Amino acid sequence: MFRLPTLLASLLLIGATAALASEQHAKPDGARLYAQRCSACHGADGHGGVGVPLALPAFLSSVDDAYLHDTVRHGRPGRVMPAFTQLSEAEVGAIIAHIRSWPGQKRPETLSRDRIAGNAARGKTLYEHHCTACHGVSGEGGHGTGVTLSRPRSAPILAPALNNPGFLAAASDALIKTTLIRGRDGTPMRSFLKQGLTERDLDDIVSYVRAFGQLPPPPSARVLESESPVLVRQSPYTVEETVEKVKTAIGAANMRLIRIQTLDQGFVEEGKEDHRQVIVYSCDFNFLNEALKVDPRVGLFLPCRITVVQQADKVLVMSINPKRLSRIFNNAELNGLCEKMHEIYISILEETIL
């Protein structure tokens, strides 16, 4: 039998462990969540990459927590930033708290969510004169991604798309006006008051930008629908014959053959490779360079890789589905390129099995 002191000590230990587990569950680790969900694009320290830099003091001092929260929730459809709908409110809050903890950051005041009553028609003229050079005629924003090689060298960061439904859902009128008043140090965005505009002018510009939300979503917010992640066809030929057919189909697609190897090459002792599993590399280098300028992540599926494998009595020829990756990347600028690459992959697969 348990002695009473021992039983009490055990119960206290169990209670303390449960309380600690509950506390850990109630307080998600913001640094860990940021590393898992955000750092790949925005950088481990928030200085950017494929995604725009978050650690600019002028940025974090001008956006409130509501804006950051809604940006995480809504993302930027078609503009690289996905919507993180799977995160709990506590997890989103933990990520925001981690971002706010970076050195040299100043927390802004909470901004009003009320609408500003400006003259959108007058704001259109002001917008065309002062904003289109960076944000585009229709508010479509800069081209490319973040601070990577795809971004024009003339701009230190990518100008946001003001007509994007995710931006319009996250940004209050007061936040937009605050940005116009202060500008953003470290970017081409200068204070509009210092450029001679009045607060009435700013109200009118804000009302014009807000009117983007009354229009149908722009093409830049379109995300490709796609079928399975992998395109697969069954070949009527042997593995060796199918590989030769792939080589012929690659030439017909005006692509350059790079190399042929087994899937396990480099992972097994030389001479013991499985020749029933072969990958064929090819590339259209002009297309590759064009795609890299739009989004450097295309390096995950370019150059082109066609895989031939024997499974039991079947020989399968397959490739990754570029349309599926465009959806995952959430970059609508890639859509046309991925659709084109999808057509090329399908043509190679179909030509191979004829």
C-alpha cells in the first residue's frame, strides 16, 4: 500500500506536470512556429528572402497587431504569401509576439478600423500621379518575389499589391493613411505630406485604394487549380525502351538532354544501382531563366525531370505536376509559366507511350 506522504507527493507531481503541459499547450512557442511557418520566405531574422523583409523598424512601427493577424489569416492570394487558416488564434498571436520581440522594434498604437470618407474620384487622379510607378496602374504591385533575384534590382523590396483581397482585408484605412503620412524608411515609399500633399489628399487616395475591393479579384490573385501532384502514364515498353522514347520526346519538345541516371545513384555502391528506376534530366534554358526571374523556387522542379520506373509488371513514366506547385507557391505570376510547363510535360509523356 502507498503511504499517505508518498501518495500526496505523487499526486502533487502529477498535478504539476499536468499544469506545465497545460501551460505549454496554452502558450505556443512563437519562435518555433515562426521558424516552421515563416522563416523559409521571410528569413530567420525577418530580413527577407522570397518573402518581403518584416524586420524593417519603419514597417513594424506602422502596422498594428490586427494587420499582422489578418495577413497571416488571409495571406495574399496569388502573391506568394499563403493563408494560414490551420493555425489557432493562440499560435497566430505567438508568431506576432515573436516578430514584435525582435531588437529595435517599436510597437505602434492600435489603429482605428473605421472607414475614411474621402473622394475616390479625386483620389484616382492623385493615385495615378503619385503611386502607379511602384504599385501599378491598377494596384497590382511590383513583379517578382521579395528581395531575391526575381525582384528588380532598382527596388529594395517588392511593392505590395494594393488591389489584393488579402491586403484589403488586413489593412485598415487608418493604416493605409499612416503609411502615406510617414512613408517607409529603407524603401522608395516617402512621406506624402513631405511631398506637398494635404491630409485631405491622403483621405482621397485611401478611398480610391479601398474602392479596389469593390471590383472583381484581379488576375494577379488567381491561383491555379490542379489535379494530382504527379503526372503518370503507363508505358507499353520496357524500361530501356521507354527511356529511349523519353529522349526522343525531349528532342521533339526542343529541350536539351542533360543526363540520365538511376534514382539510387550515389546512394548505393557503384555497380549496384537499380536500373529499373531511371530519371532523365532535360532543360530549356531560356525558359528556366525566364521562370527564375519570376520565382526562384522553380528550381525545385526545373530542370525537367522525367522518371521511368518498373513496378511489378508495369512500367510507369511520370513527372511532377507544375500546376500543383504553382498552387502551393501561391504566385499567380507563375501561372502562365506553369501551365506552359504542364503542357510540355504532358506532351513528353504522351509522346513517350505512343
